[in-house]
Amino acid sequence: MTPTDRSGATPPSPRATVRRHPERAHYGLDTVHAILDEAIVSHVGFVVDGRPIVIPTLHARIGDTLYIHGSAAGRMLTTLAAGAEVCVTATLIDGLVLARSAMHHSINYRSVMLFGPTRVVTDREEKLRALEATVEHAVRGRSRDVRPPAEHELRATSVIALAIDEASAKVRAGGVVEDPADLALPVWAGVIPLSLTPGEPVTDDQGQVVPVPEYASSYRRSGTP
Amino acid sequence: MTPTDRSGATPPSPRATVRRHPERAHYGLDTVHAILDEAIVSHVGFVVDGRPIVIPTLHARIGDTLYIHGSAAGRMLTTLAAGAEVCVTATLIDGLVLARSAMHHSINYRSVMLFGPTRVVTDREEKLRALEATVEHAVRGRSRDVRPPAEHELRATSVIALAIDEASAKVRAGGVVEDPADLALPVWAGVIPLSLTPGEPVTDDQGQVVPVPEYASSYRRSGTP
């Protein structure tokens, strides 16, 4: 939407050039980690029979490793468990940028792309840590309350790991960028902020009802603590 | 996160099997359209040198055609303009599902995957309509207020089209699904709803200041009108 946007940062499609060299990334690993930690899902791209497939997936990060998981019998995990090349992209939408001209409209966003071959996690302890981290990724503080995975659940689940080394973060923030001639137009311009916002928790009434824990009643999505 | 989730709907990674046959899709075209219209960005997957690339991109829908655009000189548009096979995935996050066991945690979401070869839009009128639809996709009612694209802006921009025929929608909604034995656990369970929520518009002060239009002050993200 902003092919001629000249703001310092980079809008999504037009300038989202692929950077396979970490040293060329616009942002450091701290930014990469914070975006991955805040984004609930990422979009995992892989190639089957020469064609791309992109699937939304919960992820979790431990240090410099990203974990994703799924049914051991499923197509995605079967493909990734074989060490497929993936591109994992996580995107946070921060706002809509409304310029006075159509082509300078943009969005504020933060995005991370990771590349690399995947590794299937065979070590039982690493697998358990990755699954626990996934629960914590969704809701920090939750993992200590829940029943841990049973053996048959572990067997039915594959976990794959991706090293966070070929990473690129892209961020567009701030206000409108205009052609100077457009500033005189009698058109409102500005930013509509957007954020993924929690509502009131809805308690399940199937079993024991216990008080809503603070991690649910005060749920807040944020990056690296 | 829900390899053993037995809810009627399908969680993201574990069961997101690829359905290339529209007749097998779980939902009809109305659902596909509504999800595409509500999602601000989609993730576009394509293949370069045998490796997947996934880029977040603004899109717009007109009827049964999805449009994306970007710099004519950019890598994504250059690849797509050549008629590349793509997978375009749009995902809306509706909530976190907190079960009493780790492995039954899930998310409520709506997602669409589109497949197919792309077509570069060469017709000037179609290109203008697609760019106008992109502004309307971001903020309904906005396009009538803004300066339309100039010739040099049009030349610098490529628009590609994807027929919405090989489409698959997946939706998980509703509450917790548990193993019966877990219902007795003294653990809170339920759903934390999530939605992309607008904040107060921030008016740009570079040029003429005009009142905030209602489409910005009462901004609301929704599907097909």
C-alpha cells in the first residue's frame, strides 16, 4: 500500500526484501526475540512438490531456538520432521497509517522472518521443555497449574526446532509520510493504533470451578519479559 | 498445542491439513470472504530457488479475486508477476483456550488458505480498482477522501491477482475440550477472548488539520459488510 512511502521504516509488502544475512538485518536479536514472544502465532512456510504451503502455528522460543509442534501424523510435522527448509514469519499489527494520498497509506507493524532447516526434537527432556514453553508462550504463568503431558500425548506429538540465526526483523512505526504537495489537501491524516486486546475470561463450567487466576483476568500480551 | 483436542473445529498447526479441493473445505465461500475481509494482512508464501519465503502483505478482495500489490522493482512482486504459485494465508486470532491439561490448550481462530498461480494486472482500470479496494480494505469509506494514485505512482507499483477458487477456511471456536478425567482437577479452565482493537486516532499535524472522520474515530474491524 506504500510503494512510495519514504518513512525510515519499511512497510510490509513493498520493501520486505529477504535478508538472509543476519548482519544486514535492520534490528538486533533482542528485537527478533521480543516480536516472536509477543506474536501468538507465526506463519510457517514450507515447500511440498515444488509448491508453497503456509500454515498458522503456535510457536515458542527458548533462547535462540524456536519450537513448533503438532500431530506426529500430520502433513506439516511429517514434512518438517524430515529437515525441510522453512520460512517462519511472525507479524504484529500496530496501527493503520492514513495519509492524504492513497498510495502513502501504510500500516505500522513489527515482523520477523526466520529461515533454515528444521530439526526434529527427539530428546524427551527438550520436548517437554518445548511444550511447557508453548503453554507459557500463550499464557505466562499457566504451565505450573496444568496437568503435564501424558506419555501417549507425547508420542502423538512431534516437536521441531529452528535455530534463530538467519533472522530478519522489520518494523514500521510512527506517523504519516506525505508528498509535500499533499499537505495542503483538506483531508484528515493520522494513525489509528491497533492492538490485540483481551476480553473478560469466560470460565468453563464443565468441572470444578475455581477462581479466575490473575494471568487470565489481567491477561496482557507483551514481548520478552 | 492441541494434538489430542477433540473439539469439532480444527486447531491451527496440528490438524491444518492442506485441502486443495474446494469441495472438501469445511466452510463455504462466504466464510472465506468474511475472513479475508476482516484480516488486515495475509501471509504470502512463494518459492525462490526451491526455498520458501513468507511475507506479510496487505490485501484486498473484489468478488472472487484477491489482490496484493507492492513495488514493481521488489523481489516479491517480481516473482509473483511471473505467475508464481503462491499460498496466501490470512489468520484471525479470536481467543486463547486454557484447558486443565497442557496438551488440550488451544486457540480460537479463523484462517483461510488460498492456492494458485498469480496473474499480473495489466489493465489500468483493474489496477486502479484494486488499489482503491486496498484503501477500502484498510479503512472502509476512506478512498473517497484521498488523492488518487498519480501516473508515476501507478508505474512504480505492481498489482497481482489470485483467483479465490482453491480456498480452504478453518475455524476453531467455542470452549475447552478436556479428557473427562481432567475435569476433577482443581485448575481454572476457560477462554480468554482476543480481538484486534483500535485506539484513539492520532491526528497528523504536518498539514491542514481537519476533524477526525467517523471511519477513524469509530474504527471497527469486521468482515464482509
